[in-house]
Amino acid sequence: MAPYPYKLKTTAPDIQYETFDGAKFGYMSWPAQNGTDAVKGRVLLIHGFGEYTKIQFRLMDNLSLNGYESFTFDQRGAGVTSPGKLKGVTDEHHVFNDLEHFVEKNLSECNAKGIPLFMWGHSMGGGICLNYACQGKHKNEISGYIGSGPLIILHPHTMYNKPTQIIAPLLAKFLPRVRIDTGLDLKGITSDKAYRDFLGSDPMSVPLYGSFRQIHDFMQRGAKLYKNENNYIQKNFAKNKPVIIMHGQDDTINDPKGSEKFIQDCPSDDKKLKLYPGARHSIFSLETDEVFNTVFSDMKQWLDQHTAVKDSP
């Protein structure tokens, strides 16, 4: 297996485990290690399709260096939470029910510390994050939302054909737990060969299994945002909450047009879209250091601005 290219500057915490609703979840709580006692806030990370804790190490390490705690968990159907034949087995109910459990855990800890909690989601996790901002039980207690290349609509390069789109709901209904290897588009994910080599040889990442139910649900979740039927976003988005979407302009997995449309429809007075020329899909976790440094600098600036607002009288 090719080595993980990023060299940590802080110490990665151990994975912890917690049983909830029939699953044993692996999660990671990364403290701020910036040499001061001041913690600015915490970011709850929601990973993408087939991802797991290690994929977020570079982001969590840099958040730590800049005074932010972070928390992530392997979702049901992914990582150490769902090994072997459980990989890819989940559904819409569990996605949000599990997330509410961890949101409540993080809100309780952040409230005790007096720090704000932000939510960040990448790709499939970005679609979850933006839908949570519309329908989550605690959507108004989250201090802000960050989308990274969110799955709102697939790029034409990735979109499956019409017959498959037609049959997908039937497969999801009658064969929900049947899994397929969806294939991993390494060139679409990153322009960095070292990260491609790591991901392509990582047994936690390949094969990239998804169940018919999981795939159908995350596509419908994105369509809910893109179609915006009955002004779903305008009527339900967490009022007065800031949101930023950051998307690689050369992303051929999730179409940046979906992010553009969400920002257009979003009723927040504090909304921003940042497109990055030359950047592909995984801008925070697997793209080049040059891309990461740019997007992380923008994310840090945004977080700093909104923690300053939180701290002001």
C-alpha cells in the first residue's frame, strides 16, 4: 500500500467507539494543539461516499494548528463502523438519525466549553450537511455550514445513463442491501499523483462499494436541493445562518453548477461561493498542497470571521 502523503504536525488522537442504534461507530475527536489555551470553536466533519477518518487527517491537523477542535465519525456503511459486507449498507433514515446523535453529542460538549459548533461536509457529506441546514433537528444551533464539492448534481462525466436512472428506484426498493463496486475515479478526485497512489491502494477505500439503497438515497438527497421543489431551501434553510460552499472548478464528479444554484436559492444574508480554478474534487483531503493551502486559508478566514461575530457582545 502506498503511504499517506501528508505528514502530521500535531498528534492524531486514537479512534474511539460508541454504540448507537445497532451500530458500533468509530469516531475521532481532534483537540486544538496550537500552543495556547484558547479554543476558537469546533468543526463537525461529515465525510464523503466511501471515506473514513484518515481521509480527513490533513484538514483536522490544520484546524488543530489554528485553534479549532474537530470531530468526525465513520458513517454507517463506511470505515470501521461498517467493515466487510456491511460497507455501503445504509439508508436515508439512518444517515440523519445517526447524524442527530453526533450533533447532540457535539453541541453538548461545545455548550459546556462555550464554543461554537460548525458543520462541514464533503461530496455526499456536503449534500447531507446542506440538507441538515434545511431539515435538521438542531439546525439553528449550528453556527454555520461549510460545503466542500457537495453532491447536489453529478457532473455529466460521472452521471449514469438514463436506463440506469429509471431502474434505480426499483433496485433501491427491492434490493436495498445489494452492493456494487461503483469504481473510484482517481483522476477526477485529485490531480496529485501521490494521493492517487495512496487512495488507489488503500484497502479501506477500494473497492468502492455502495448499496442500491445508499446510492439512490444520496442521489435523491442532492436532487432535493437542486430541484428545490416548493421552495424547499427558501422555506427551510436555517435562518440567519452563514453558509459557504467551496468547489473545485475542474470537479468532474460533482458539478459546480449544483453549488451555484444552491447559493442562488439560499435565503441566507451571509452566503458565499468560492470556485477554485484547476482544482478537482477532493480539495480539502486529497488535492495538491497548493490547492489545499488556498482552500484552507479561505476556510480559516471564514471561520475566524464567524467566531469573532460569535464572541462579540
